Amino acid sequence: MDQRNCRMLKALDHNNHARTWNAMVRLPETALAPLRNLSTNEPIPGFPQKPDRIGSMSNAAIDLVMRALELSTDHPVAVKRRLLKSYIGLFDPSVPVPSIE
């Protein structure tokens, strides 16, 4: 396996653990587990430290984080905020939880 693939697999593993942690965050001032850049396995510069910071991120700042995660940035900023929250694992109370009956 080449180094690029190895870095990506390590980043994906780290990011899955971070998403699990972030899915438990319910308070806007709780620290997020940061995700890593998929190409470099390095921390993503400008990654939001807390959920309430995502709403104040500029379009350019959101684009930097989304590009590091290899996500499309071809959306309005409000959509990008929602996609980023979902991708990093944040709970969205507006989405109904399916019944398991």
C-alpha cells in the first residue's frame, strides 16, 4: 500500500472516531473532536472548535474545511453549514429519529 493510501486510511479511521464523539455533543459550547485532512492525515486548519462556531464561519473558512474533507463546495453557504455539521457527526434535532418498531 502506498503512503497516500495509508495516510487516507488513517485519516478515515480517525475521522470515524471523531464523528462518534461529535454525535454525542448536545451543548453548543462543548468541544468538538476535530477531523483530519484526508490527503495528509494532519489536523484541518480552521476546523471549528465548538458547534456554535460553525454558524459564524465565513464561506471561505467553510470551503477550506470542506476541501480538506474532499467535500463539494458548490453550494450556498447555508447548505454548506448544514452539510458540514452532518459530515462531522453533529446531532440535528430537526431530523426525526426513525422508529424501530
